[in-house]
Amino acid sequence: MNLSTDPSFNFNLLRWMGTAPYHGADVAELLDVAGRLTSGDFESWHAEFQDATDQFDRAIAELVPAGERVTIAADGFGIPAVLYRATRDMTPRPTVLMFNGFDGSQEEMLHVSGFAALERGFHVVTLEGPGQPSVLREQGLGFRHDWEAVVSPAVDFCESVPGIDAGRLALLGLSFGGYLAPRAAAFEPRLQAVVTIDGLFDAYESVTNLLTGDLRALLDGRDTDGFNTAVRAGMVRDTGFRWYIEQGLWAFQVDSPYEFFDRARLYTLDGVVGQIRCPVLVCQATADHFNPGQAERLAAALGELATLRPFTAEESADAHAHPGASVLVNGVVFDWLTEKLRAANAN
């Protein structure tokens, strides 16, 4: 289904329509929005979605139990988080910490996987770290590759919360979170299971897949000025490429396209993946246009710790992060987590 002639707009409209089963949007509502957007006009997109956070806060206040916004202290920054409880009682329950990736918010995570977790009896903690929306806007901090600096303070927080079973903690990362989650797990032994939607082993390999051969040659030759000039010319011709580069400059807090791509070299699990000790569910979008081949590479590096689960066109779930297939994906994810955390509890 095409909701916009602009490929980037179309993907993100499908992404939001896919949250309909978990109360993120209704289908008619998104179709109306799609009809009002001007293809390729970023300002028209902003005008339609700018009030989302205020509406979200009013909504989570009505949940039973209500969502609780907290700020978790980390080393030199604060971690905005929301605690959602499956029930009011204080019986210790397994808990899933979850976060988004390159451009998404923690609010989206409630609708992507949070409600599905709550339905299964898991508590949920969504969070954001450097490079993600509220930390960028309010603290001016870009992405960092050592994501354990975000996750370990969040695990400390979970250990202090009544009703959270600190012996049954899982981590879920969406999209670019498919790198961030296993990176954190390599340095955080208190996690009992990790889910990647989808697996990402080497972000530099991933981002350079977006480049033409000519651009890749300029990057490999470290022709800073030539690369920046050529990338900016490409941004004029392609709104999806423009969005990706502008988002990268902002999220990584760098000044040029060359700096963005060069910074991505740090984001690899090479040399640290062997430190992961817990089981990892590696979801794979078989037609992933952002990270082709990365889930398979992560699963191979993890060996017996990995469960690789391909999602296919036959399941209507082969696109990056599986928009529109959330019921299927969450069924797989939380069946797997229930089994792994039950085993952790038995031990």
C-alpha cells in the first residue's frame, strides 16, 4: 500500500498505521493525515504530528496503573524513562527495558511493543539516551556507541523499584536499537535476555550501503570536501536521503556528512560480541532496506546464544522493523521472552 508518493513519508505512515492494534493511531485517522500531507514537504509532516507528546501524556495518566515518568541519573546526563506496571500489586514481575533507535521516541515504544508486554504480565520501562529525541532537545547530547552507559543505570533503577523482579530483566532494542541493545548486554551481566528488532552488527557497514559507488569512493579516500559536496547535491535530488543525512547530523551532533559517516565506524560489535552471556532473539527483516545482512551477521557472531527469526513477505512482515506486523512480531518476541525468563528464574 502506498500512502504517499514520497518513499520516506510512505514508510513512516505505514510505521504509524502499524501501531493501530496497540492504540498508537487508528486507521482512518492515519489515512486522513496522509491525504493532507504534501509529498516531500517536511513542514507539512511536522504540522500534522507536532502535538503528539502532550496528547500522549494525557493518555498515559489514564492508564490503570498510570504510566510514571522518571529521570534516571547517569554519568553526566539524565535518562528520561517511563515506568508502566502490568498490575497494581507488588508481586515481583519480569520487566522489559525497551528503547527506540536512530530517530524514534520512547513514546512510540509503548505502541510498538509496550502494550503487548503489559498484556503478557511484564512490567515495562521505556527510555531514551543520548542521540534520541528528548535527550537531544533538552540536554544537547548526541549518540554514543557505549550504550551500556545508558542501560546500566536503568538496570540500577529497576533493582530499586518495588514489584520489579531484578532477576528477570530483559532488554529490547528497535531498529538502530538492534545495535545498542547487544552492545549494552556485552557490558551488563544482570540482563537475562535481549531482543533485537532487528539485529545490527556493524552500523558503518549499514550506513555505507546507502551510498552510491562514487560516494563510497570519496569516503574511502577520505576526501572530506568532495564527499560533503557530493552528499549535499544528492540531498537536493532525494528527500529520503536528505532526511537521513539531516537526522544523522542532528542525532550525532556533528557538522558535516563526512563526520557523520566517519563517526559511525565506532558502532560495531566486533571485539565485544563475545562478552554477551545471555540469550539473544535476533529478528530479521528479509527485505530490510536499511540494514541488509546485519541480522544474519549478528546471529552468526553470537553462535548458540542466538535465536535468528526471519520475518518474510509471506507473513507481510519483511520490511525494516516490520511495520504493520506488530501482532505477529510481538507474539514471537514475548513467547520467546517468557520461555527464557522462566528458565532464568528456575536457575
